[in-house]
Amino acid sequence: MLKEYMTIKEIVGPLVLVEDVEDVKYEELVEIELPNGDVRQGKVLQVETGKALVQLFEGSRGVDVFTTRVRFLGRGIELGVSTDMLGRIFDGLGRPIDDGPRILPEKRLDINGNPLNPYARAYPSEFIQTGISAIDGLNTLVRGQKLPIFSGAGLPHNRLAAQIARQSKVRGTQEPFAVVFAAMGITFEEANYFMNEFRKTGAIDRAVLFLNLADDPAIERIATPRMALTTAEYLAFEKGMHVLAILTDMTNYCEALREISAARKEIPGRRGYPGYLYTDLSTIYERAGRIKDKKGSITQIPVLTMPDDDKTHPIPDLTGYITEGQIIVSRTLHRKGIRPPIDVLPSLSRLKDKGIGKGKTREDHADIFNQLFAAYARGKEAQELAVILGEAALSEVDQMFFRFADQFETRFIGQGEYEDRTIEQTLDLGWELLGVFPTVELKRIRQAWLDKYLPRFAKKHSPEALT
């Protein structure tokens, strides 16, 4: 029998202070029964001697200090998991919102989970094909990796995330692949976009969606990524599936964390975010990876919008410390009409070398990546120089790199929203773009690959070849 309390001392926004409590634990689930019989849920945010601070999920309107009953349930927030969750859409607390039947859980799991034991981790080493050349060719995603997308307000990061979710696959294996997609603090229009995209392309059949709307409570927004990752862990480590977890938008998650921290009157850290922001983010990001002797894996792509496009803002700054690289979405490329506007120069996948090469992608992948990156960087330098001196002042070779940069952005980075390129198509396109250069300029490709691949793509060596 659960013990009931009618000792609410204070109500501030969604926070309720309950006195004279016993044996209450941090993050314990709470039921609050209103005078009219309605029951709301919350969780314990803070425990002191004889006192518990409770955060309500549905807000505190209608809660009466004298007649409201409080029950502590003795457990944390749990999610009922089952393979029947595939193809379903849930709200931020794991309740179905797609008019489908209730999930009959195979088991119930605490959403806080446990971090992977470093000793039990297997090193990420297998290529995941997203079908997007700027990622597959230059910033390769590896199974078990954490690779965030850094974007800005108004940029098409949601479309990029949806394209990755639709197209991603692990090549060379028949083992099942699933996508767990969690959206936090999104508008109703964005939620409709995600639901329609997954349904009309059939990707919903292998996906589990968790959608938290902008007008949902902040405490629900904090639970949403943990709901998604609990599902991902179940599918990966108990059902042996390769799981891609996409979390968007982590900035909204951090804003909810700051809101709750302010309500608790905690001492703020950088830009008002709580001092434990790094620790909190790590409890989410570190739930990705592979485990030795288990088939399944969790690969994580968090998406965050950088306030004022500032990479030094606490959210992208701390995310960069925890994860293994970043994909940068560029406002400059977006203005040029390049879709997806991925800026490959500041982007980085720290584990790309582990997932490319013979038997994984293709033997020439590493050399092609290095040469494309170097040629594009030199082309951008030539374009900056032309702004000062004029294009006519450039040497013939610099003019070739100048035009190559434009072609690279238009043809290699730019691709259709529903264009799914294989890694072979991506690498062949790289050879085709590099084929305009004299061999002497292709210093980063070993001779064996030049002899094998270049004859198919070589063009006349002149600046006009790129126009």
C-alpha cells in the first residue's frame, strides 16, 4: 500500500514542495491526485531531510495546497518496450499518438539506463551508408559512432535528419536495421512533416518515432531522448538490431534543462545553463556504441541548432567534447541554393578511417577523400583571392581549382532530397570531378589508383573543362 501525503508546502510553476516525507528517492515517480479526482504525474527533482521537490509533467494548475494527495511510487520513469514499437509514433513520454493499439510490453525498463562499460565496448569499425555524398564520401558515419549535426535557426537540418533516417543502411549484412527518431520541442507543422515523410516513403516500418511538441511540458522534453535511447538499447542489445538514433533538437532539450534549473534556483553556469550540462549531455551521448560479443549496436546522430550560429556556445562546445566529430550545416551554402548545405571543410568524422577502405567501402576511398578535401580547400582559397585581385589575376591552375570548388558544391555536396547515392556512385563522382586536373596536381592519390580509375574519368586539362 502506497503512503499518501497531504503536506504540500509550496507550489511554484510546475514545482511542488512536499514536506514530512519518508524514504523518497531522487527521480522517483510521483502521482498527485487533485480534489476533483484527476491524477497527474511527476518526478522527484530534489530530496532533503523530510522534504521532496516534485516536478509535474502536466503543470500545477488546479493543484490545491490543502486537499491534494501525493503518492510516491517507489520507482523511476519506466517504458514498456516490445518489437511491436517498430512502425509506431509516440509522444515524449512514450504514449501512442498514431491511433494504434496500446503496446503490450515484453518488459519494462527504467529510461535512465546505464552507461556502457568501457571495457565491454567494441570499437566502431563498420560503414553506415546514408546515401548523402558529403557524409559518406568525406565525413563517413561508422556503426557505433556519435556524430552530431551542428546547424542554425532556419536551416534545413530537419530535412537532412529525415533523409538520413530514410536512407541509412548497413551494407554487406542481412541483420535487421532500425531507426529510433526523437524530436524535442518541435512545432506541430514539423511533427506533421516527420510523420508524413516516414509514412509516404515506407521508412516508418523500421522506425520508432517519439515526438515532443513545443507546448509540451519541459520535464517531458527531458524524458524524450531517454525514452528513445531506452528503446534503442532494447532493440540493439536484446534483439540484435543495428539501430540509428536521431535526436533533434538538442538545443531545445538544453533550454528545458535550463528552465528547470532556474525554477530550482540553482546557481547558473555559462550563459545561464546549469553547471552540470556537460555531465547531463554525456548521460545521453554515451548511450551509443557497440558491445563485445553482441550483434546489435547504437549509432547516434544528435542534431542541434547553434544560437547565433556560434560554435563556441556551450551546447555545441560541450557536445563536441563528448562526441566523435560534427557535421556542419552552412548558412552560406544554403543561401547559394546548395541542398543539403553541408560545409565539408569544418566538418569532421573522427572515426571515418575505421569505416572505409577495401571490404568496407572501396580501396580508393581514403585517397579520394583526401584529394577532394585538398582540392576544395584550395579552390575556396582561390575564390577568396579572386575577390581581392580579380579572377584574371589567377594562374591557369588556380582558375581550375576556382571552378572546381563551384562544381564540387553543386554536384558533389548538392543532391536531391530523395536522391539516395551508393558509396560507389559517390566515389565515381569524385573521380569525375577530379578528372579535369593534370595528374601532377593529384598528389594525394597513390599511383596504383590513378592507373586503375582515372582513365575512365580523365578530361581535357584546361580551366574551361569545369565550366
